[in-house]
Amino acid sequence: MAASATSSIQMAAARPCMSSSDGAAMAGSTILSVNSKTLSWTKLTSAGHISSLPPLQRGSGFPSSRVKFNKVVTNAMSESSEDPLVSRLPIDLKGKRAFVAGVADDNGFGWAIAKSLAAAGAEILVGTWVPALNIFETSLQRGKFDESRKLPDGSLMEITKIYPLDAVFDNPDDVPEDIKTNRRYAGSTNWTVREVAESVKRDFGSIDILVHSLANGPEVSKPLLETSRNGYLAALSASSYSYVSLLKHFLPFMNPGGSSISLTHVASERIIPGYGGGMNSAKAALESDTRVLAFEAGRKHKIRVNTISAGPLRSRAAKAIGFIDTMIEYSLANAPLQKELTADEVGNTAAFLASPLASAITGAVVFVDNGLNAMGVGVDSPIFKVLNIPGNNH
């Protein structure tokens, strides 16, 4: 960036709220620069080359009201600015508290999201699957994750508290006897969704960010036509309804303006052979629920709800499917960006979605996959050789 560039840009993300008064709905003023106060719509359209729009007409089905805008201003500026009061556009989550459900090791998306939220200043609480709890806590205490815990400023990510969690069960009455007596659950209590939510509320009072990084399909390696009813329903229960349950139980003590994020997969809308056992249906349900939950949580609690559709990552969970290396090779050969996806890229997207910078984004499926979702064909096919498509070998 040129050294002479010193101007700053201020963008106002306006949130409309209705207040009763006579007259048609009016647009609020928009901030365009550091020194400007307010601009009329006429001046704004002229300065910004925006086509003029007719004023909103009051229909018979709408009450007489006036729109007011509460402006949330974010600053973006060049590196060379001499104004010490204005910094680069930040993701600032200081004073926020996040609960990340589904962290059991240091190389999956859940860990990466927790790490990015911590780097932005958020306090981190995690929910760990009960059978994996002991090994996760032991590894953390013995410093096995210290290298992975390093944040951009050199400090280590701190996890304030780890809660045992099995999101397949909403309350103790749902837990079957064979799980209650399973030795892998011995020594752990209060791990159903309702109990964990109650514990978090009792310990901290409120949270601002809820992350669902959970999925399980016991028959994921089976084609859909060979999937049993129990296997299919188990995939939906663990991978999609668990999100509905988490949000249902955590929403009452989430602070207004907060954010909830889940993780989905392109198999929700594309055919991915080998990703079976009803997991494609579970991810489709998760995305559909994201839109409905965005409406309900937004209207009732002012909480934003989004999901990230991540590309292939060589995590422990993905390796269990059995063909993750093939999917990564396919992505490298066919995606617009020919590079391997990192967990941090997904984590950073989650931090953005959880921040005020994404204050108008809700009900969205955000793809973080190097653009693979946009492709209609596999360009590594021999039939495309005649097109001489650019690649890493050029």
C-alpha cells in the first residue's frame, strides 16, 4: 500500500428498529467518513452513484411507523495512517464468552474455531464427548497441545473450563441403561445437553457465542440404500438435532447480539460417494434448520445463526471415514484455489461470523473450501486436457 495513503473508511452497519409515530418509514443517515455527521439520502445517492429509490409507501397492512437506525461503525484504514486513534479493521471479541461443543483433540475444526475466537479475545469454554474427556484433559495438562495452543501474539490459548458432553441426550431421562453403566461414562456427571447448559449458566451467567462442532454417523461408510433406519436416524440425531437442542437450551442465557455457528458439508446438496449412512441427509437438515433457527433466534433473542460448509481436512474424525486423502487430492486438482485447506481458515471464518463485523449475516451457509463448491465438473478429467486449463504445473 502506498506510503502516502492515509485516509480512513468508516462503514456503518445499520440495524433498523421500529418506533411508533406518524408518517412513512424514513431511512436513517449513513456515516461515510471520519468527519461527516449525517447525510441526506439525496446526497448519499449522488455521492455514491446509487440509483434513487422511491420512498417506501405505507400499505394498508403496515402500522404507521418510523424506522430508526442504531449505527455500529467499524473502521478500516491504510497501514500508513498517522492517526493513532484509528487502527486496522479488527475482529475484537474481548469481553465475549464462547462455548464450543465438540472439542476432543487439537487438529479438528472445533479446536481451530476455539483458537481463533481466543486469538480475537474471547473467553473459551468447551464441551467434550464424555468417552474422550479423560485423554483430552490429560493431554492438555501434560502440555501435549502446547504447540497447537500458540496464538499469533505468542501466548497460549486458555480454556477456562471443560464440560463433559454427549449432545445425543437432552436430559437424564433420555439416557439408556447401557450408556449409564458404560465404563467410558464412569466418573462423569451432568453431561446431557440440559445439564451442561444449566452448569454453564450457573458457573458464568451468560455466553455470547455458541459453536456446534459435532457429527456422527455410525453407518457413514454404507451407501444410503444399505443404511438401516436406526443408523439413518442416529446420524440425524447426533449431527443435526443436537444443534437444535444446544441452541434451545443455551439461547435463554445468550446475550443479545450474540452468534451461533455450526459446521456442515457439501454433501448436503451434492453427491459425495462414500459419505453415506444418512450423513448427507443430516447435513441437509442442519442447513435447513440453520435458516429456521436464524429466524426464530433472531426474532426472539437477537442471536445470529450461521453454518460453515468446510472443505476436506485431514483431521482424526475425517480419517475415520476412510477416503479423506482422496478428497483432499480431488480438491487440490479441481478447486479454483489449488491449495490444501487449513483448519485455521475455518476458525478465522468462524471468528468473523461471531464478531460485530458480521452483524447483518444470519441464516447463511458460508463455504470455506477453496471454491470447490462452485465447480460443476472435475477439471482433472482427461476430456478437459484440450482446454489447457491453468494449474499449479503452469
